[in-house]
Amino acid sequence: MPEDDTKEESSTTEELTDDDNSPVEEPSVITEAKATADRIEKANETSAELLKKQEELAARDALGGKSQAGDVEPKEEETPADYANKILSGGLNEPRKKE
């Protein structure tokens, strides 16, 4: 029975091997850091390209007359003559708009 225990232990401590039975080293911290740095650089390049496209679209929208805030309705100003006509026609229930 003790032999079975040693077989299980030896199978868990085996080193990883490549196809040609040479030991495969686990990636070192430096190798992982370099791979991560490469991924970050690629992501930064992609972000820079997307930012450039967004700037171009924003410039086209601005030059095309589009605005981000939307349309603003102009305020109607009531002239004294309009106000006098409203009073004379019986429109006293609505107070005069002050600006």
C-alpha cells in the first residue's frame, strides 16, 4: 500500500514537457510583463485611431451645422401693441410675460 502513495506523488510532481520531451519552462514574470506591455501598446494604438475618427466626426458635425445640445426654440417677445390688443380682446386672464 505505501507504494501506491509514492506513485501518486511522483505523478503530481512531474515537470511539463514539450513534444520533443524537453522540459517546458513556465513563463517568467519578465516574459509576462513584456507580453502585457505589448497588449497595452496595441490597445493604445487602437484607442488613438478611434479618438482620431471621433474628432473627425465631431468636426464634420460642427461644420455641417449639427450641434450636440439640440435645437433651442426662440422666445417670442410680446410687443406693447400685442399686449394692448390682448387686453382689449378680453385676454386679461393671462399675465404679461416679463423677461
